[in-house]
Amino acid sequence: MTTPAIPQSARNAMHGANKLTIGLFGANCSSGRAVTLVPERWSGDMQDCLELVDMADQGGIDFMLPIGRWKGYGGDTDYQGSTYETITWACGLLGASRRITVFGTVHAPLFNPIVAAKMMMTADHIGKGRFGLNIVCGWNEDEFDMFGVTQRDHERRYEYAQEWWDAVQLAWSDKQNADYAGSHINLKGVRAKPKPYGGSRPVMMNAGASTNGRNFAIRNCDAFFTRADRDSLDESKSRVAGVKQQARALGRELDVYTVGVVTCRPTKKEADDYYRHTVIENADWNAVDGILKKKNISIESVGEQEFWRHRKHYANGMGGYPLVGTPDQIADELADLSAAGLRGIAISFVNYLDELPYFLQEVIPRLQKKGLRT
């Protein structure tokens, strides 16, 4: 099966030349990433997702990144209770678009690597090289219980992820009938066709917060998601530089991304008012408390002050960098994040279809004037 060649560099840049890459995060889940009661919260419905990818594709958004979620968090809204499996979701969106990169977020412990490799190649050929992989190891114990899978400790979790990724790459390689023998995975006579579209593998990212997760990303990934510090641009710059330096020590270049939550309105007061209305006054606090319980965050475990900080943090788009203000203010903050060394950001809204048009109309042109978007 012959396909046009695609350089790995084009894959890693999401097939574009933007200095600051922008994607949409979490649209495959009901409520998206807004833990809120407001009635206009995101539906997560497939028809809305298809309309969104068309809007994003035509508007120049670089990628769409789904959340790997198998069970909701409960609360008054059953937060993220309705979700689409991400590789098949990506197939639908790739078939309905022409330019945008669409990721699958894949729990390595829940997918046989050869099955996953074949599924991802199907998506990659549908999108003619626009599929991307976000590999995750998982943390939610009751999701693993639902599958009858035992969660590993942090060190062994990423040992398994390394073997899983090596096995996937073996399936994508030119080798035929090859064996793979690891401590966790053993495969015989691996044969998988077709190979990645265009001769280069999908761009691969990871967002592991632990030391083992970060080290896995530095060894293997093209992109790594980390937290940006809203209170200190210097802290964000130092964090990004440290990750890149570690990658270069291994002879690799690694792009660093972050996650943001956007509330953009014509005036600062309108933006602040809507943010307060959705995130504070109408947060689904029962869902937030459910999330904290799963993460073993309580007053007893972290102290009262830290507990309330976490509670507010998770109410805000599951902890994303809050971008709240006018188009000028949002564009300036995004420029600051780029200056800190970040290659891109995955953003979410309370309602993507309602709010993305204003972002495209007002923020993107300002970023173009700053030289961050083509």
C-alpha cells in the first residue's frame, strides 16, 4: 500500500508552521472539562463533535485531543459520564475534516498493543497521516476495576508502558513475523499491515505528572504536557527549560505543551462575571469532591488550606491554566506562555461551539499580529 511520504517533522508540528500550536481538549466527554451545572455546558454529543471539528478545521485550529475516560465522576451532572472511546471517535472526526490533527488517548494497560496498533493505523489512513497518539497509563482505580485490571505502582506502570510502546512500534516497523519478549508483554510472530500513512509514525504525546511519567515522555514522546504557573512566568519558563534540557541530554528534541481553560468576552467584567458564574457559583461541587476523593485529597491528608486550593483548582476545568479576559488579554497571556518556551496549548470552553467562533474571530488575528500564528 503506497502513500505519499510525510516527514516526521511535519507530523510533530501538526502539519503546520504555527509558532504557538492551539488545540481543543476534552470535547469527547459530556460537560467537556467544565465541572459546572450551567445548562449550556458541553453536550459531548457526536453531532456536536462533528460540527466542532469542521469549525476548528476551517478556523485553523491545529489539533483535537480527547480525554481517555471510561466512567464518569458522578455529582449532580454525572460529570463526564457520557464519553466516546477515543480512537473510534478520532476516526469519525478525521473522516469529516481535511487538515486538523486528531488524537486518540489510549490507556496502555487496557489495550492489547497489536490491536491498538491496528486500530490506530486505521485512523491514520482515514486521516491521511493526521492521527496522533496520547498514551496514558491511568490513575482511576474504579475504571480499572471495571475492566478487571489491576493498576500497577508508578514504577512498574511505566515499565509496562515502555514495553507497550515498543510493541506498537514493532507492529508499525518493516519487520515481519517478529517476536517481542519483555517482562510484561510477550508476542510471537508479529505481523501488522498497513504501516503508518506516509512512512512516518503518528506524533506521540504524554502528560505524566510523576517523575517516572516525565522520564517516559522524555525518552519516547514528541510532545509533553506540563502545568504552567499563572503566578510566575519565570517558574513556567524554568519548568519548560528543564524538561527540554533533559531531552537534549538524551539526544532528543521535545516540544512542551500545557492545558488551558478559556473564558473570553468583549470586556474584562463580562469575562470575570461568566467565569465566576460557571466555575464558582454554579460548580458541580459534588463532582469536584468525588474527583478529590478518588485522588485521596482531603483535609486530613493535605491540610485545610491545601484542600481548598485543590477544590478550586479542580473546579476550574480539572486544573487547566485559566485564561479569563478580553481578546487582547487572552492573546497577551498566550504570548507570554509562548515566550516561556511552550510550543502549544490545548484549550477548553464551557461550550466549544458557542465560544470558539469568538476566539477564532478575535484572538487568532491578534496572535497572527504577534507572529505566533501564520
